[in-house]
Amino acid sequence: MSEPGSPVIASRTRSKAWTAYTADPLSVVGLVIVVAIVLLAIFAPFVTPYPDHVGPTGDFAAMTAPPSGDYWFGTDMIGRDLFTRIIYGYRLSLIMAVVVLAIATPIGVIVGLVAGYKGGWTDYILMRITDVFLAIPPLVLAMAIMGFLQPTLLNGMLAITAMWWPWYARLIYNVTRAEAQEGYVLAAETVGASTAHILFREILPNCWPSILTKMTLDVGFVILMASSLSFLGLGVQPPTPDLGSMVADGAKYMPDAWWLTVFPAVAILLVVLGFNLVGDGLREAFEAES
Amino acid sequence: MLHGISLHIQPGEKVALVGESGSGKSVTARLAMGLLQDQKRAHVSGSIWFDGIDAAKGGPEIARRRGNRVAMIFQDPTSALNPTFKIRGQFRDVLRSGDRSISKNEADRRAEAALAEVSIPDPKRALDSYAFQLSGGMNQRVMIAMALANRPQLLIADEPGTALDVTVQAQTLKLMHELTEKTGTSVLLISHNLGVVREFADRVYVIYRGRIVEHGTTAQLFHDPRHPYTRALLAAIPKISGGGLPDLPERSPEFESPLIVHEGCGEPTEAFA
Amino acid sequence: MSNILRSLLHRLGAALIVMIGISMLIFAIARVMPGDPARIALGPNATAEQVAALRVERHLDASLPVQYWEFVKSLAQGDLGKSLYTNRPVTTDIAQFLPATLELVFVSGILMVLIGLPIGILSAHFRGRFPDHVGRLISLLGVCTPAFVWGVILQLVFGYFWGWFPIEGRLLEGTPIPAGPTGFYLIDMAMAGNGAGFLDALHHLILPALALAMSGLGQTARLTRSNMNEVYERPYVEMARAYGFPARRIATRYAFRPALIPTLTILGLEFAAMLGNAFLVEKVFGWPGLSRYGVEVILRKDLDAIVGTVLIIAAAFLIVNIIVDILVNVINPRIRLAAGRA
């Protein structure tokens, strides 16, 4: 017999969402992968066996060594421990993904909210601009931007951000268009609420589930895109450890030093897969709660 | 969830299953077609006897009879027809359920005849249309023609035409009545509309929250309702227009009282074959 | 057919507007970025005179609208400028490298549809059972793995270890390169009646095409599955089951066709994404397409060549999407017949 909104009820909804999340064992697997990778990346200096192999030098005595007890994933052509470099690669990838999404999401969300709510010419112009960005294959747009910039970490993030925001604009635009017709928005309009209030206090809260789900999925896909750029030599430059360039460098030594390619390749797969599974689970959880 | 539902339908008989929405009417209809039993969530107890088999068990026995020995008419005919195929293709597949080796020409000929039988003015044109090009009433006729095309023993009509307007609904029932009389097809009518039931059915089952609560001939049931729930239903009729059935606002413990079977409506001595 | 023609014209008009937008965007990227484009293009060793000459040649001293107007004028004449890297017109370069890329992308697109749709259908048909789990795993791995990772793994296993397929290139050394006319080796070989050459070209195509197809294939299977699962709940599928239509026929026709319509729209996007991912796969398999050229001109800051390459790919992307839109209209009778009445 608890009052509405009491802690008992709150915890019940939480556990309902959690039940929905854990209903698919794959979502749990994804969560384990993500937590493991994030922890390894954060504590990289403490958990990696050879943190000094991040730079341009390694153990020249152990060049191109196959996987062993000393070097779990083997070493590269200048004797750097691959496991260490992959963990640092994760660190870099995750930082990139967080920065890209932290910039692209607000831009896209604001464009989508304004275009969807205002309608008319504002809608037409903003969404045609969005369409133009969406009409170029993502990788090609990022490449084109990199074409006029120096290949550095910062510019790589800039290029990916520029191609990422339109997807959020499109998503939020569609949600806003639907929500703008809802009673609670009309009620707020009737009492004379400001546009900013309606956009950010009334409509935006209803977009959070879609935004959070998409952001989770996108951590994986930003990493995928960043590694694709650096695989082409258009991203982070050596000696900074980067998963995409590790695969590109390793491919030159196939098939004898297969580990140089296979481990970074699987590392990319794993992190994208992990965030994808968590994203799918989150979607289920949000649906169960609403 | 259904509890000990037990239905018997004699050859040529018209039986109605009455209850409010959510009482398990449609589920019963689908169980009778063997459509739900392969789902893991379905827990069935009870039996639906028809054509010498227990349809409530599901499985290949009832599956083999679908579309030929037993057919179904849906609530909204337009959404029950596939929007990406012309009527012709769907009608051919219906006829193939009755006769695997039927030729295309023969199927088309029979389809045209079946559509003429339900008074569709230009059967060839109807066959070459998509459901969304025809009116709801036309689609209802197409549906009835399909249902009866293979001369089934049993026709299950799930709220026929409630998605359509009242005149079309009345036409539908009239047409169904005429044709099933002619072919000797038994009908299981699923409805929440007591007016329709009274006019159409020989015998009535009343269902409440997944349980049959009263069973009798139409006359017995309407003149002498014995179960508290049936009484409540009948008492509610005058208050609403159109003969529809209100959601009775309060659950009453009385409604949970056991099944009442009227005289002469017990288990049949011989199963209907 | 006139309704389809009309919708085609309508879509071409919309595509033209987007194309103008793209040209503005690319132009903006090329001009707004910091630094003197002429200096960047010529590199630090060029003399001040050379830089000045290039600035005049490219109208770089004029105002931005004038520059854009010059840019559009030459575009309209089919002139994409000159590559400073190859010292040839950009159109000549692209004409040389584009067919190899398009052949790869088309074959991948075919694989995506031929493998992705059946996996999706089987998954939906056997929902929650073994084939569904396998199908979901394949689509998950497809979607989550970058094309170049598929490339190196397929190359390592089927090329290096098992030797079933060649490691790189479009043809074996010694196989004469077909003279034309399409630049698609499969078609050229077939037209020349060269059976061995055709098989050789196909043999070289399979691994890269599969690597490129995997992501779209996974997405296709995933969407087909979820759209079909939704369609399975519709009354018309229940009707098909109630009338005893065979389960296989329901899966491949009555549930599949309505589910295909929403899937197809996304397929266009996936196909277009392949135009970008082709860059990755081409690098893995040494495929002599636009990729090597594109990356090279980007690293060399070869302005006209970058702009030309991006414009061509964007145009190809738009054309593919128009084709997909038309296909959707043809398949969906509701739209086809509505367009006819209008």
C-alpha cells in the first residue's frame, strides 16, 4: 500500500527495465564486453604489461614474436607488445567516440527539434541541408573533409562529427514532428510557454530514450568509422596506437605474422559488437518501461 | 488463458459464442482453427470437437482441415486480404487448399462462380483488384466467397463485419445465413452483439473471462437466463443503442459461479463426424 | 507507364536540388578550410610565382560566389578540372578507375540481396529456433564488423591459408585485360566470349565482393527479419494460415512481399554505403579502383581530383536511391495505383 511515486514503485520500474534488458542473454554478454573494455582502457597504464610500448620503441630482441606467455597477442615488427597497444588503441577509440558524440548529438538534436517544431521554411532549409549531408556515403564525406585537413586525431574527430550530426537531426526531427501534435505540447502553447521551454522542457524529455539508445549504438559505429579512416591512412598517425592503422600495418606481413592483423581486427569487432548488443538491450528496456 | 472451454457443434447448426471484449472469444475462434497451439505461451485445457477431431489439441489433424473443412471470416475483411496481391492470386491459393492439383483456369472459373454467388456484379474485375481498391462491403463478400468456396463443414465467423457500417453488417449476416443454409455448413458465430446472436444462432455459449458460464438454446437463454453474468448482460441491453454490449463496469464474484447448462444441451451422445 | 515516368521526373528534380546542395557543400569544404588552397595543392617547395599562377588559373582571388559560379559552369560542361597528381583531366582519371569500383559494388549488392533476404526470411520463419539464432548471429557480425576487417580475415583464411581464392587484383598475371567496352571485366569477358577470362575475373571478385557485402547483408537480414515478424502479426497472414496456405508459401510470398517494401528503402542506403566502404576493401585486395586514386589525391591535397571523386560518388549514390525509389513504387501496388489515379 505505497503512495504513488514512492521508492517502492520506482524500484519496481527499474527492475522491470532490468528484467527486459536481461531477457536476452546477448545483451548481458554485450554489457560484460563493454564494461571489460572500458575498465581496461581507463586503467591501461596499470593493467598492460608493457605501457612503454605505446611510443615508437619496443624490445628489439623480440621483434615479430608470435603470441606467447610473455606477449599474449605477439609483438609487431619493432618488438612492441600488441596486447598493450590494443588496450591503448581502445583508450584512444573510446575518447574519440565520446568527443564526437558529445559534439554531434547536441547539434543534431537542436537542428531536429527546431526544424520539427517550427515547420515551414525553417524546416525546409534545415532538413534540405541535412539531406545533403546524408546524400554522401558517410566514409566518403569524412574522407573528403580529411582531404583538406592534416591527418591528425583532432581533425579526424572533426571530420566524423561533421558527418554524424545529420543522423541525429533526422531522428529527432521525426520524433518532434509526432510529439508537436500531442496534447501536452498544445497545452503548453495555450498557456504561453516560450519556444525554448516547449522544445527543451516538453519535447526533449520524450526524445531521451531514442537518443540514449542511438548514442550507445553509435559509440561502436564511431569507433568503426574512425578505424576505417585510419585504416586508409587518413586518421591518427604513428606511433600513436590505433586499431585501424594496426590492421593496415599488419596486413603487410600476412600471412606469416597473422597476429598483427587478426588481433586488432577482432578487437574492433568486439568493441562494436559490445556496444551494439548493449544498445539493443537498452531499446528493449526503454520499451518495457514505457 | 482459457479454462476448460468445451464446445460442440452439430452439422448444419448455428452456434454463437458471446462475451465482452477480452473474454477470450477470439482466442477460442483461433484455437478452433488450431492457429495458436504452436505458440509456447498457449496453455489449452478443454476441447473443441469438430469433424471427429479435437481442434483444441492443434497439430496436423486440424492444420489439414484449414481452408477446406473449416474456414474463417474475419472482423475487418479489408485488412484480412493481403495488400500486395490481387484477389485472384489469393483466391487461387484458397482453392488449392481444397484441391492441391487444381489448374489455374479451373481455379479462376470457380472463383468467378463463387463471387457471382455472393452477388458481386463483375467477378472478373473484382478478381483483378487489390483489396484496398474495393469497398469494405465488397471485401466482405469476397471473404465469404472464399470461406465457402471449398464447401467447408464449419464456418467460424469472428465478429463478422463489425469493422463495417451497420447496413453492410446486416447484409453480411443475411448472406452468410442464406449460403450456409443452402450448403448445410455449421457456423460458429463469435460476437458481442446480443441482437445479432438472437437473430442468427440456434444455440449460445456465454463466455466470461476465459470460462464458459452458461450454455443453452437461444430461446432458453434469452427467456430464462440463469447465470448471474448472463442476466447482467441481458439487463444491460436496453441501456445502449444498437444492441452492442457494454463493458460491465464491475467484476462481481457472482460472475465466477459455475457453468450452467440448460436442458437438452449436455454432451452429445455421438460426436459430430 | 506514364505515372512511373512522372514520379521518375519528380525524383530526378529532387535529386538535382540535392546535387546542387552537394556541390555547394564540397565547394565550401574545399574553400573554407584554413590555408591557401593553391599553396596546399602545390606543396611547400613551389615558388611564389607558381602559387600565384595557380591562383589566377583557378580564380582563387575572385569572391566566393564568383568562384562557385566558375566551378558550376565547368561542372555543367562535364569538366571536373585537372589532377595535379596524374596531370590529366579528373574525368579521364575517374573514367579509368570507376568501372572497377562499380563492378565490385554491383556484385556486392547482388550478394547482399541474394544472401541477406533469404537469411532474413528463414530467421522470421523459424523465429526463436536454431536457424533464427544462426541468422541473427550472421547479421550481427555483419553489421558490427568493418569491411576491411572482413577483408583481411577472408583474405587470410581463404586466400593465404587455404588458397581457394587469389589474394589480390582483378585478373591473374598474364590474362589479357579485356579491351572494353564497359570496363566491367565480367561483362567484357562474356562479350568477348572469353570463358576462362570470365571465370578468372569472377574468381578474383568473390572475396572482395563478399567482404564488402557483409555489412549490408547483415543489415538486410536484420531488417527483413524484423519487418517480417511484424507482418506475421497482421490479419492477412492469419487469414493465409486460417485458409491452409502452405507455411513455405506464406513465408516466401504472403509475408515476404509486404515486408520487402520497407526493407527495400533501407537497402538503397546500404548499397550506397558500399560505395564508401569499397575504399576499404579495395585497399585490402589491391583492387585497382577509385580507392587508391582517392586516397592518393587526398594525401596529396589534389583539390580538383578530391572534389571530382566525391561528386561522382555522390551522384552514383543519388542514382542508386532513385532506382530504389522507383522499385519500391513498382512493388507496392498501393503507390503504383495511386500514382495512376493522380
